Amino acid sequence: MISRSPWLYHFNSGGCNGCDIELIASIAPGFDLERLGCVLKGSPRHADILLVTGCVTKQAEKRLKRIYSQLAEKKIVIAIGSCALSGGAFRSSYNRAGPVDRIIPVDIYIPGCPPRPQAIIHGIKTALERL
């Protein structure tokens, strides 16, 4: 277990932004993800948990790998939504590099198009147990 609040970093690798909206809803006062002590950060360098939404486009692939390499040593990756898991609506797109787990290792999968804030919070709670 870490001795401070877990830091989260969100990366949108390409998609319709439905999962991003639900992620924002999970942080907002209605669901209040911050009550778990989680803090969303603007830099991956000290983040404990990487939240990835969207299908990985060819343009985003290198950036995702770079972000993963910048995460703190004990890192957990959560793939959020159908696009991140399998490509979703963009499965047959010519510009798709693949699902997140073909690019970087994924620890937790949260299915749905888009997943509800409750599912996102449950996935993050599971990640917190692994830290």
C-alpha cells in the first residue's frame, strides 16, 4: 500500500469521448472519486494508475508507450470502455493500432460503451487494492 493519495493520469487514445465524459462524472460531486483519496494529475511522471480511454490510433500509439514508460515504478493500467478493450465502434478503422493491451500491459478492464461511473469507480477501487 502506498503512503499517500494515489495519483491518476488519464490518457485519451482516440474515440468518441463518451468514456471521458463518464470518467469526469465519476470525479464530479455526484460520485466523488476523490473521497477515495484519488487525485487526477496532469503529468504521468508520478502517477500510480494510468486510465486509458478510446481505441489506440496509430498517431497515439507512440505517445501511449512513452506515457507508460514515464509512470511511477509500481504502475497499474486500467483500460476503460469498449474502444480501449476491443476497438468498439472503431474496430475496423484503418487508423487503429489495436486495443490497449496490444500496446502496453493492462491490469484492469472496464467494459461498456460507455461504462457507468459506478463501474469506473469499482475498477479504480480494485486498482487501489493492488497498490
